[in-house]
Amino acid sequence: MESIKDKVIVITGASSGMGAVTARRLAELGAKVVLAARRKDQLKTLVAELGDNAIYVKTDVSKRADLDNLIQQAIAKFGHVDVLWNNAGIMPISFFDEGLVDEWDRMIDINIKGVLYGINAVLPHMLQRGQGHILATSSVGGLKTSPGIGVYSGTKFAVRAIMDTLREEVAQTIKVTTIYPGATQSELGHDITSPKIKALYGNLTGMPKMDEDAIASAFIYAISQPGNIVVNDITLRPQGQTR
Ligand SMILES: NC(=O)c1ccc[n+]([C@@H]2O[C@H](COP(=O)([O-])OP(=O)(O)OC[C@H]3O[C@@H](n4cnc5c(N)ncnc54)[C@H](OP(=O)(O)O)[C@@H]3O)[C@@H](O)[C@H]2O)c1
């Protein structure tokens, strides 16, 4: 396994959930972490906890200029970027006949465009260095869809297509990894407004869920492989989840 110490790792969606938990694990291993999300207070508190090898950059991944700024700030502070994890995402799921089109738009802007803007911001830097690792969080919903998750699932299928294509284009130079988590403890879904989804699933607390640490371990496994080994995809579910 390759050491993570001193690797410069940029994480979007680092203010809560799997991004925040992974940032803590990486800092313990001696990485330099650059944390991005919209909620400045959460990021500030986390950076205060992690110490000198962590900074935060308030970032809205639906804004291309914010991702450009994020990568520039990371380079300004730590000299380069080794790893970018495009992890930010939202899941206000609903049925099509509810017509919650504004929520569809937000999922497309954050879950798809956010990943694209991240890739665009870091790719020239990594190609110039002749190395780098780009990861993204899709979902098991990016492998298989079901009623009520059509748009969310569509965004995660898109992440899969984008990352698979990126790998085909840059595999000689850059590692590309897609993570497909099943149900995981986090704040995801806190913004569900759909009456049909609420009636069916309540606040989603009834289902088995993995600890965020399971994703942190998967992430660390992917980025600590030797130079000639790439973990292309990781799918993990809590025991008992079958779809
Ligand atoms: N939890 C699960 O069961 C599960 C399963 C499969 C896949 N996933 C995926 O895992 C990823 C992480 O989610 P999580 O489960 O850790 O949920 P979470 O606790 O809700 O975290 C989502 C993160 O995304 C950030 N975010 C949302 N909109 C953003 C924007 N416009 N710009 C920048 N950051 C934004 C949030 O920060 P701010 O609100 O501060 O911006 C937060 O840090 C997501 O892509 C999600 O789709 C989760």
C-alpha cells in the first residue's frame, strides 16, 4: 500500500456525512486536506479540529468558478493536488407525476455539473504533473433504478458514464475511481419534500445503513494502491440491502 501521508486531497461535500468522516480519517493519516461545501460554519469547525494540514474553501459545486477557485486555493496552499474527490450530492427524490421540476434541476446542477466542473478544474493541473487521482461518488442508484428515484438515479448513472469515459481518455496518466455506496448514515435526503416518498419511506431511518466510516475505508483503499494499480469501481452496501 502507498502512504497517504502528505498527499494533497480535495473533497467536495466535506461539511457532513461521508466527506466529513473521510476527511477526519485522512487527517489522522497525515494527509493535507482541502474541504469544500457551502456551509462555512461546519467546514470551519472541522478544520479547527483537524489542524494545520486542513483548509476549507466555501464552494457551491453548481458554480463552475467555485470549482476553479477551489483547485487554485488548494494549489496556492499546498503546491499541488494529488487527489480530487467529487463527492457533493443531494437527493430530494420524488415521483415524476409530482412535478417537482425545481428539485430535478438542483440534482442535475449539483450531482452532474458539480462532477464535471470538478474534473474540468483539476484535469489540466494533473495532466501537466503527469499524475493524479480523480474519484466521484455515484450510488447503487447509478447501477439500478426503481420507482421514486428516477432523476437522482439518472444523475448517478450520468456520474458513472462520465467517470468511465474519463478513465478511457486519461488512464495512461490519471487514476479514475467511482464509488457506488448503498444506504449510508448521513444527512442525505434531509431535503425530501415529496409527499409520496414521505408516505412510503418516512425519513428513511427504517432501512439498514452503513456507517460513514465504511465509505472512508473504501476511499482510503482506493487512494493507497501502488502506482501501477487502479481501483476502478467500488460498490458496497449494508448487509441486507439487495437493490
Ligand atoms: N448516504 C447514502 O445513503 C448515499 C448512498 C449513495 C450515494 N451517496 C452519495 O454520497 C455523496 C455524499 O453524501 P452523504 O451521504 O455524505 O450526504 P450528506 O451528509 O448530505 O453530504 C452531502 C454533502 O454535499 C454537500 N453539498 C450539497 N450540495 C452542494 C453544493 N451545491 N455545493 C457544494 N457542496 C454541496 C453538502 O454540503 P453543504 O450543504 O454544506 O453544501 C454535504 O457536505 C452524495 O453524492 C450522495 O449522493 C450517498
